Amino acid sequence: MIRVRTESPVYGGFTIARGDAAGDEGVVFVKGALPGEMVDAVVSEKKRDYSVATVSEVLEPSELRVEPFCPHFGVFDCGGCHLQHASYAGQVIMKNAIIKDSFKRIGGIEIEPAPPVTGPDTHYRHRAQFKVASGGIGFFREGSRDVVPIDECPLLAPGINEALQKIRRMPLEGVKEAHVTLGYKAEKPAGPEGSDFSGAPEAGLFEGEPSGLSVLLKGRGFDEVLSREYADAGFDTVFFDDGSHSGRGFVSFDLGGFRYSVSPLSFFQSNWSLNLKAVEAVKEMLGLSSGGTLLDIYAGGGNFSIPMSPSAKRITCVEENGPSVKDGIRNLELNGIKNMKFIRTSFEKLQGKGQGANAFDAVIVDPPRPGLSREAAKNLLQLQTEKILYISCNPATLARDVKKLSERFRVESVRLVDFFPHTYHIEVLCLLARS
């Protein structure tokens, strides 16, 4: 047992204590503590340069501390949430502090984040990955493969929690995971100027068509009987681990008046209401002029670039994942978009494909958590563009990559998009301009 005074928040859901405040431990990463608190903690891991500890008792609580609202947080930790002991406003403050520290410590750049993009902090997720074991269906306990059974999760959209109850009543033999996706439809969507839905396949989403509910059953091959049971329970699409499926094959979302579809095999921003705000923020930050050209790297199904199509002359989307490219091409067809194309390749290989993809007015880059590879950073520096909007889910790799790009680009603005309230995950919009 140690007694420490914590200082600043650290990515991963920890706060740090060091120097005299950490006693003989030197540097301690404390789970369950907030900045400025005096706590007793139990050391769970001891390294040469630091220790990791978990709070056992809070002696002097922070003004940001609140009572967690989910019974699974803490004692029954399901591993999904990390910050329920902090007020939501406090979580945003801590995440901004982590962004600032990452840029200064890793990138050597002093920044002041712009006002964050936030939204509801509960019932926001439109996709969930439920784990299945003999003990039930739920989420992994943090740091283990043990399944914590749950009846409902306060972070999930009500339709996902309802789907969980349906799955619980289904045969689950052989199923290891059940990935559920719930579509989203605005109450009064309006197609953007220049869009044409009339000739789109399966048109009618904006006239009351269900937005859809899908499930991907990991661990099971195609089963026609099981497919019918799920269809009868209200699932529009049932995917199996062997890639086969029954039903429509995708769910639909309203993307600011555009129809956006995604299969269970593709990534999408599960906090859809906030995604709509993020899309608007990206458009505002890039300020793509009428008739401009755009390169969207790691484009997914076109989430950020499709809304820019009415004002752009040409948009090129680069995506390596096959199901995402399939979604993207479908989305162009569904919306009658003619000035966009998808190239299925990695960005590292793009320059060698003779696509002439080195001159664009603006670039969006949305890499995975490890950030840009050395070759991707090199290719990005060679692009003839005035603006890069880097969308990052890891402030540390963002700061590292921005440092690499600083030989030709400077930071214009940095903005938190809090896609995952009550977790330590941080999404950042970083606008870079040619220096």
C-alpha cells in the first residue's frame, strides 16, 4: 500500500504521481484517481522506471469526482468504461490536458485546443461487440478474457440494448462474439443540394424505410435456420464468420441528408450523432472552396468526404479494406454521386499506381491507432496540397506524426472530438497548413 498525491492525467485512464508525492516509488501511474487527489493505492506492477497502482481509498477527493452511474464500473469492472468516477465536464478537461501534453512532450509544439466537439454522454453507441461464454453474454473484464454478463449498458443506444435481449434468447452454441449494428435515421432529413436519391437502388430511406439492425456472429458458419430465427426477431442482416450473410447486407444512416450504408464487416463511427457534428467540423476546418479537389486517405466508406461532394470538383478516396471500399462504392451509387472514386490500395502503394494523386487542394488523413507508417508520412510530405486535416484516435502518435510533417506543414488548430465519453479514448482533429 502506498499513499500518493496525483498530478496530471495520462492517456489510458491513469493519473501520474512523481517526485516527493510518489515516495519511494519514483513515478506511479494510478488507476481510479483524478488529478490533485490524495489516495491510498495498491501497487500491481513495478518496473525499473515506474510503478502501476490502483486506488483503494480516496482521502482527498477532487471536485471533479462523482459517483459512477453503472453498477459494473469498478468492483464488477467490465472493461468498457474508465472514467465514470469523473464528471463529464471533468473528463473533457482531462482529455484536453492530455492532448496539450502530448504535443509538447512528443512533438515539441505548444498548442491550445479549440472548443471541443461534444454531445450526449450516454446511449450514444450504435455498434457493440458482445462477448459470449458459458457464463452469459456481455463484455470482457478489464485485463482478462473473463466475460462479465450484462443486462444492458448505459452507453449503448436503446435499440442495441433491445437487440442484446433478443440475442440472449437465441441459440448461442459455437458463437464467440455477437457484433450488433443499429442504423440511424434523422427525424426530418433533407437531401443536400445537388444530390439525387430518386434513381438510387432501394430508395425510400427518407420516406420511412427502417434504418436497419444487423448482427455478425463470430465463431459460426452460415446456418439457414439460425438466419431465419434472427430475421424473425427483427434483424435485417445476419453475417457469419465465414463471410456469408442473409438479408440486406448493410444498415443505413442519415449523413446530413446523404444516405450512408455500412456492413457489419466495416468500421464506422459508432457515436453517430456526434459523427454528424464532427463531419461539419471537418468541413468548416478544411474550408474546401467550390470546385476544389480532395484526397481522403484511410477513407472507410466515405464518411468525411461524401458530405463534401456537392462543392468539390473531384474527390479521390483511398482505402485498403475491401468491405469498406464496397460500402463506399455502394454509397456513391445510393446518392448518385459522380465526382468521387474509390481506389482500393494502401496509401503507401498509391504513388506507384500511376493515379496522379499528388496534387489536391486539401487532404483528409484518418489513420489507425498506430498512426502513419514511415512510408505514409513520406508520401504525405510529397503531396502538393495546402491543407491536411489529420483525424487521430491516439494523441501520442498524432504528436509524433505532426513532428515529422512539420518540415513542410504547421499546426493551424487542434480540436477534441469526444466520440467515447466515460472512456480514455481520445479523437483529435488537427488542421495542418503548408508553412
